[in-house]
Amino acid sequence: MLSKQITAVARGKGVLGARSIHGGTALTMSRGWKTASANIKRAQFHSTNLLQAETVKVPQMAESITEGTLKSWSKQVGDSVAADEEVATIETDKIDVSVNAPSAGTIKELLANEEDTVAVGQDLFVFEPGEVSESSPTPPPKEDSKEDKPKEEKSTEEKPKEDEPKKPEPSEKPAPPPPESKPPKKEAPKPAEPKSAAPVAGSRNETRVKMNRMRLRIAERLKESQNAAASLTTFNEIDMSSLMDMRKRYKDAVLKEHDVKLGFMSAFAKACSLALKEIPAANAYIDGDEIVYHDFVDLSVAVATPKGLVTPVVRNAEGMNFVEIEKEIAALGKKARDGKLTLEDMAGGTFTISNGGVFGSLYGTPIINLPQTAVLGMHAIKEKPVVVDGQIVIRPIMIVALTYDHRMLDGREAVTFLVRVKEYLEDPRKMLLA
């Protein structure tokens, strides 16, 4: 019956006007419309809430990652968020994953606490999509009310100040007698007690901090490398004079034309790529009872970040020139420092270069990045006296170290590889002829 009345009203006012002549029919129709409209509004309200409420789950991070640690909430319950705005950060053993809002809306409920371990597909927070515009006009009146309150407080504070001068009168009367009657207290002063704590120099506190997932993973892989590989390190000295002269001559032109700084990493990367072609075993790895050789060179470049050491990969370095390598290393380094490296940026790698010289290291034995076979360690450049053509001269010298897996590489191959790198760097023109 009610649906028929709604249909009649929807057809136009003419029907209602015609029936209104006959008496109480119009009144009945109007009451029916009010009831129907109220029911419709209630139905719309409940249906929109059910449609709007969404539960955002922990996203798929990578095939090898099934869980992570919820490090921080960027938003709290009641906060409004824009589309793709970061809501939470999940830390894994390789990268930090940001969980973003699917669209603009409001956070309704947080389903996990910080430092909790969350699995892929787990419910993370409840989100209500929709632009929130009503909340903006509400804060201004609150500010006005806050401004009125301090004025009232100030007025109340001024009143007790008037009563304060009355208090010193009684305090002045008892004040003169006590100093005359209490002189013996000066004979046994109590400042001697704090002096007993003064001899303790420095703090004896201990602080325990939970290791983050990345640091735990780094520790696990480094120990795994020491246990699995038959590691051996060979050293050599490189005269950096020619390379430094070339860099000094062309760095300004490269910066102006390509907007990238010309450093030493590109020269070392190119020299290693050429040497790996001559010694392919240094670019291979052991898989069970087989040796896998690569026809390409993917260089893992060690980059220090606040959370630990990461090794983004420069792909197909053998086909790049100096400028292209520098651009790729600069881009990967920026992503590493900003915490925006992806798993694809760090996956793979056939050979690693680690530059401890940027921190002033003079000697070092780098650890192999499994399943790779070798890693080259660069160090600081120091001026040393060397003999050149029977004359003692001062030259800028860098000590380089090659740690290799003796299961894959014999001493002859390892030393030959490092000597080739030395020859390429001491005369960069040879790289053009290789």
C-alpha cells in the first residue's frame, strides 16, 4: 500500500491536488510520504556505511617475503588521508614497504600495533573512503573558545596575586627569632651527602635495542658466507695518478654535459667488467655439483644506509661506458639513502664492489656476497714513495683486495684478475682497446 502511495506522489502534484478535494485522502497521503521517506533515508544510511567500510590488508611484498614488522603508523584513527598517501610502514629483512591508502578517506580502526609481526594478507586497518570536508570548519570555533579560556584564567590568576602580599606579613614576624636560635645547624651541614655521588664518573647504564629485520638478515648472510665459502684474500697496489689526471681533466665537462659527477667507481666497474671476461670463473657461482657461468656482468655495488649495508645491482655493466655507469650508481645510491630500493634493484648480481675508502679504510678483507664467487674491496688513496724507472717518487696509491671462493677460483686466476684490474686503472686508455 505504501509503495503505491509513493508512486502516486512521484507522478505529480496533480493527482494529490485532485484527491485533496475529497477530504482526508490528502492527509493520509502526506503522512504516508513522510513515513516512506524516513524509511528510505534509513535504508540509504545503512547501505552506504556497509559499502564504504573497507579493510586494507598487508600487501604482497615479494615471493620470498611472507611477513614483516609493523614499524610505524603514519596516520591514526580519525585522520583523513589522500589517495596513495602512506598510512603505515612495514619493515622486512630486505626493504621497507609502505602501505598506502587506496583512495581519499578516513582511518576508522587500526588492527595492529607497532612492532607487531604481520603476515601478507592479514587485516591491517579499517578505512572509509570519501572526501572529508565537514571536519575543516569545526576547528576554528574551538580556537576561539580556547582564546577565551586563557583570558578567564589570566583574570583568575590576577586575583590571587592581590592576596599574595598579605602572606609575607606573618612570615616576617617568625623569621627573626629562628636565625638567632638555630646557629648550631651550621656546624653539621648536609651538603656532604651529595659529594659522595660526585666521584662516580660517567654513566653505567646499559641499553638494549631490538635488531631490525635487515640487520638480522645481514648478520645471517655474512655468517653463512663465512661458513660456506673457502674464502681467501689477495692484495695489490694501484698507482692512481693516470686515473686522477683523467678525472681532473674531464669531470667538469661531464658534469656540464651529462649532469653527473665523474668518480672512480665507474672506472673500477669498467675495469672489473673487462677482467671478468678474461677470468669467467670469477663471474660464476656454484649450484650443487654444477658451476653456472654468466655471459653478462651484473655488478652489486655496496651502499651504506642507516639501517645497514645494501647492494643494489648495476645490470649489464659490460655494455656501459663511464658516464652510463656513474648515472646508474648515482640513481641507485639516492634510492638507497631515501629507503626506496625495491627487491628488483637488489636481486641477482654476479660480482660485488665495496668501497670502504670513502670512510678512510686503508686495508680490509671484504666478505663474499653469496652465491657470488668474488668481491673487490677499494680503499683510501694515500701518497706513498714508490720506485719508478729507478727513481723514488711520491704517488697516490690505493690498496685493493680481492676476496674469492677458493672452491671456484685458484690462486693463479684470482691474482691474474686483480693484476688485470690494476693494469686497466693505471692506464685507462687500455680499456678502449680491450
